[in-house]
Amino acid sequence: MEDTKSFWLKVGGKPCWFDCHRRFLPKGHPFRHAKDKFIQNKEEKDGPPIHRSSSEVYDCVKSLPQITFGTKAGNQEIEGFGKEHNWVKRSIFWELPYWRELLVRHNLDVMHIEKNVFDNIWNTLMDIPKKTKDNVKAQFDLANICNRKELHMQQKSIGRWVKPKACYSLDKAQKKLVLQWVKNLKFPDGYASNLAQGVDINRGKIIGMKSHDCHVFMERLLPVAFRDFLPKHIWKCLAELSYFFRQLCAKEVDIEQMKHLQKEVPVIVCKLEQIFPPGFFDCMEHLVVHLAYEALIGGPVAYRWMYVFERELHEARKKVRNKARVEGSIVEGYRVQEVSNFISMYFADHVRTKHTRVPRHDDGGFRAPTDWLSIFSIPYRTLGKSTSCNLSREEWQAARVYALLNCAEVDKYVLKFDRGMKQQNRNITTTQLQEMHEKDFPTWVRELAGKDETVEEQVRALSIGPRYMVKCYKGCDVQGFRFRTQPYEQKKSSRTMTNSGVCVSANWFDNQGPDYYGTIQEIIELEYVSDSDLKVALFKCVWFDPKKGVKYDKALGLVEVNHTSRLEQYEPFVLAYQVDQVYYTPYPSPPRERKDWWVAFKTNPIGTLPVPAVDDEVDDSLPPVVSEYYQEGEQLGADISQELGDESLLHESNIVEQVDPEDMDFLNRPNSHENIESYVAMDSDCSSEDEGPIESDNDSDNDSDSSD
């Protein structure tokens, strides 16, 4: 209002919000006393503008005269406009009875703010003619306002001026590398549009970038694209701004996180003011300061930004048949759509309608019986024709042990096994116990199942192990993700998508170790010998070294992996529902120290929302404590202990259970873990490991190449 510090650029001829953000900084901040980095010879002593309540704002506008625009009588200005106030009329919304009680009366649209901020940054860094904010007019304004002589216009002769190249502007060769990098980008299915279609390397720009393209680029790709082309302090500032928008667009709002962002965003904007000229800072760069506050008051931005309404307007425009009667065409088309949707609710279940259509990544809708183990209850849908092949003994043993130890219902047997081992050897270490889990525990469970009838039949099948013959697929839909094998994607060189990157969070294990990043090499389906049709999907992956091959930058939200590193242990398999999807992005022109490093980005499943983990002891009047899920997959601190079942709590129990010494007799026998293959029913046609994969004639191709 009248307390604004925005001003008018004399040469640029537009309003400017340059150096209007130091007042939001805490007292004593060094930026407040800097005289040569903002408006020259100026210190900031004022505090932030007063946040007026609804009643105070209403007192300001209730006495304003009624003005009707569009007539000669409505062209007059209210007395004192531009000097004492900035009101042009009293909004009609004040006539609503609840308007005075709203904490956020004029919601800021994050979608357009994010797009405009990105456009200004992209056009300025790429020095796109007629769109860059670092033009000739901006340089003359810079000379009048700031003390940055290295960027001032230089007069070579009479009437001839030269604009110096800024340190934040890329040269022609660098711009070509960035555009070529964008042209080679690949995203997971349904994640983003194909940016390569709009890349014009000859003209040095990207054509037709939509709001969501700017959203993805701003929050994910901006720090990667310009890391090796900008000075470190400029790149770090842009990376902080990118991470701010990523945290702001979280699907769930963490109150403390929003309070932290509210304090950090003025610092980020002040850093931008030290880099770019005053003409860069229009109202969009200023509104960024208020976004964290509105997210704190109004909740997640996903329920308040314009994406939903823009899509609805797009559908409404398609209903226009008579351009002379636009509104009537939309009303008629909308009425027909509503009637059709209402009638379709009474159709048979097998009729494909809006209410019965399958999701984009359909998992098959499998409903497991209630008595099935959790490992067999997760639905999934394999893609493409299957091929049959035999597992080697090493692969079979690794798959058998991993499936057994990652079943929640087996945790109580693991606890019993550990207590028995500690009774026999009180000095046994955790590493030794883990080694015995892989070698001796499956045999112990199998022998226990033979003596104890209370052991579930499916646990007995898990301890025996799967068949040696497995089915291999090229793709799989599970938990809202679509996965592909890396060899399949390499054959499809013209594909614009990548679905082979995976990440296993430490929450699935001890919640203390690192996350494991890798790529899928094979998708196999294990089949167990049982009265029930017990099948489970496993991914055979190549894992990067989580200690030496993964670097975390928590301040900027970047995760880098060395794609040449490998995990030392032989643990290739992981259950399909345990992984998150990841896509890897190299740097455009990496130096030697980053030549083998990729940036990893997690994605969120399509069509699903995170379930809040509510503490029963928390007061119901307070908001629930939830984990943080970030837009497009950045996930921090997700607690999934509820998904593991009640049996997972046995590890924290203090109940001492007596173990029968006879249950441990098998450990005293030599070669107790050998000859287990005799318990596995093998197909007579594939008993040799030398035979190659066999094409299956009975399996239909669920996913044709044309649908990709």
C-alpha cells in the first residue's frame, strides 16, 4: 500500500521492486548495512511493512466512493491516489459477509509466479534477444542506481555504445551445450512433456514451454543446467531459489519448514539483487517473498494454484462449436457431459466409462485373500510378453533369502533365531548375525516348519524357496509407477522416456543406513511351490556404491551418484513394491571431477497421495504430524513403519522368549545350508542352467510398443 518502496525506472519506463527486500531481513543482518551491493550509498533501517488485519483494511476502503469503470464518469481518480494511497476502487468482495474474516483474501497464484520468475532467469542467462532483462535500458538504469562499473554501458565513440558481457550471461558455445543437453533429456512416463520437441539450437532458445515445463525446469533442472557455466556464488543462489520452490510446492505442508522458508526467502531475493540489474525485479520477483506465508496459512499450493482451473478452461474451450455463441456452446457441452456422466454410473461394471476407467499405471487390481502374507498381497501388472529362463544357483539363493527376510510376518522368526544364537554365543556381533541370516536362517525356518505345525504354510513355502524357472518381463506397473529394464530402453534408442532408475529408501531396513540407487536390469516373477498361486515380482538391479558413489547436498536438495561405482556386496534383488522411481540427469559439460556423476531425482507415484502418519497421543485439536512429500518425488523423512504391519514392532519388544535348544541343532551339523535344491520342485524341461531363455506362447503382450 502506501508503505511500498517500489519506484519507477526512468529509462526502462516500468515499476521496479529492486532493493525492497532488505527490510524483511532481521536486524543486524550484514545486507542491511551494505552500501555498494544494492542502491548505492544506502543502508536499510526500516522494518518489514505492517501486516494489516481485515478490519484495518476495511476501515481504509469502506469510505472510498463508488466508481464505475468503462464510462467517462469512471475515469477519474480517487483523491490522493499515488501519494496517500494506491486504491482505485472498493472491491465488490467486501460485500460478502465472510470476506473480513479471511486470513488470505487475495491468493497469490504460485503457478504463474513460478513461470514468470523462471522465464526472467532463463531469458537473462541465455541472453535471448527482446526477452532478456539485461538489455540496454536496464544497463543505463543500473548505472544510475547501482555501483557496478563493470556492467555499465561503455561509450567507444560518439553515438556508439558497447554493452559489456555480464558474468551471469552465457556465450554462444555454452548456450549450445545447454540446449543440446535439454534435447537429450529423458523423463519417466507421465512426469513431464517432451522438452526436446521445442529446442531450437540454431536460434538459441526453447519454443513453446508451458507452465508445467517451467515448473519442472525451475525445481529440478535449473541447478544442473548452469552449474558449470556460472560463477559459484551465482549458481548457488539460483540453486537455493530452485530448492525453495521445490519445498514450497510440497504435497504436504510442514509448519516448521514453512516458517524456515519464510525467513530464508528474503535472503535469497537479496542475493539475486546483488547479481541482476534493477530491471530484472518486477512484481513477480517481489511476490516470492509472500509465498511461504500464504502456504503456512492456506495449506499446500497444489489446492490453490491455477493448474486445475487452466485444465478445466482448456476442456471448456474444446466445447465451443459456434464461435458466435461461445458461452452457449460451453453451457450446452457441459450439460451434455454432466448428463452422460450421471447416466454412466448406472452402466454395467464391464462398460468402460469415466468412473470405471483404469489408471494410467494400472497394477491389475489384484485382491489378495486376507490370509496371504504381505509379500504376496501387493498387486502388480507385468508388461509385454514373458520369457522363461533358469536362475543360477547364486541368483536363486539371493532371491530366496531376500524374499524371506523382507516378509513382515517372518520378523518374529528372525527375532526367535537371533535370541537363540545369542544364548549360544553371547559375544556374537551384529555382522555375524546378518551373515547367519543369509546362510543359516532359511534352513532353520524350514526345519522349524517341519516340526511346528503353527508355522504358516506360506512361510514354509518361502523358506523352501522359489522355482528355478522364472518368467522375465520388460516392464512392470506397481504402486503407481511404471518400470522398464535398462536393456529394453537402450534398444529403444528413439524413446524419450526413462523408467529404469530406482531407489530403495533406508526406511525399509534399519532407517539409519543410506539410500540405495541403481538401475533395473531384469524384471522377474518368482513362483513358489504351494497350494495357493504364490507369486512375487523382483527387480534385478545394478546398485551404485552408497558410500563412495553417492553425495548429498541437503542445503540445496541435490543427490549425485557415480554411475561407474558398484555395490561391493552381491545383493542384486529387491521387491518391486519397495522401490521409488528415480531418473538420472548428467551435467551439460561436466569438468573432470564431475564427469562420472549424475544428478538423481525421485518422483512421486501417479494417482496416489501420501497417507499422514498420525500419533494417537497427540491432541485432536492440533494438526496431525505428517511426513514431507515433495512435488515430483523429493521425499524426506517418510515414516513407513505402519506399512510393515504389527509384527515389525517385535524388534523393539522387551519380552524374553525361551528358545528350544533343539531348534538350533542344525547349526552344529556340517554343510547345513547345502542341498536345499532338493526341496524345490523344478520343471523337468528346464533343469539345466545352460539352456537359454524360452519364449512363452501362452502369455499375451499386455503392453505394445506403439503405446509407448
